[in-house]
Amino acid sequence: MYNLEVAQDHTFAVGAGQWVVHNCGNFPQQADQEAKQLLNVAEPNFVGKWFTTIGVAYVEDSEGNISRLVSMNSGAVKVAARVNRLMGVLSPGEWVDPAGDGLDAEQNLLRYIEGRGLIIRGLGASRDICMDKCWPEIVNAGVIDVVGTPNRGGTWIPFWMR
């Protein structure tokens, strides 16, 4: 068995038999790490890092295309400078506006993804996932196996951190 990662193609054929293979990547770990990196972009001076959460999701559409989605908790979005700094490093179509007041970054992503026919391949956050709001929604969505960030309290740890 071989693990391959190809920069561009998601599904491709290999070998004389032209076997179809799937380029998975480690999307949970990537989402976790990128959320933490993007927090440093949004809050470069550490000022609002205690109340700003960045969420990153890698999703797959019905044609097998993988894309990245990024959101922030609703309260932190109210500071335009944070959003502007993030927009400076995101590609078009990656930003997900908050779905309402009082929502965390993970909740905004889950609500955006729901009903769009997208499959979550990785979900990460810049801080441990809260147990009261976000963790129950992740459990209800059935996506625990693709979460790359531990929950607060450490009762669940992603596979790549074990």
C-alpha cells in the first residue's frame, strides 16, 4: 500500500491498468493548522485572540472537487479590521459570512455546508471546540471523524494527535 498526495488532481488514474485512485490528503489536520495560522492573520497583535475563533472546513462537492471554507465567530466579525486582514489572504469563494448573531465559527461553517450537498472532509478551529454549543452540532452532523481540533476539556482528541 502506498500513500500518495498529488498537488492538483483529486481523482486520477495510475498504472498500466489505469486504476482510479482518490487523493485524500489529511484534511482534518490541515484544517486545524490553517485555522490557527489564520487567527494570527486576523489578530496579529494578540489583542483579540481570546474571543476570536477562526474555523476552516475542507469540503467536497458532488463532482469530487475539494474547496476550503473559512469563517469567524459572529462577535469577532464586528471588527472590520479582522475580516479585512483575512480577506487579504483568502481566495474568492472561501469566506463564509456568519449565519447569525452569537454563533461560533464552527457553527457558521456547519450551517453554510448543510443543505448545499457538500461533504465535510476536514473541520478545524483556532481554539479547542467548545462543549456547550459547537460539539453537540458536530456530533449531530455526524462529522466527528473529520474534526482536526480537540474539544475543550480533552475528552476527544483527533486521530492525528493521538
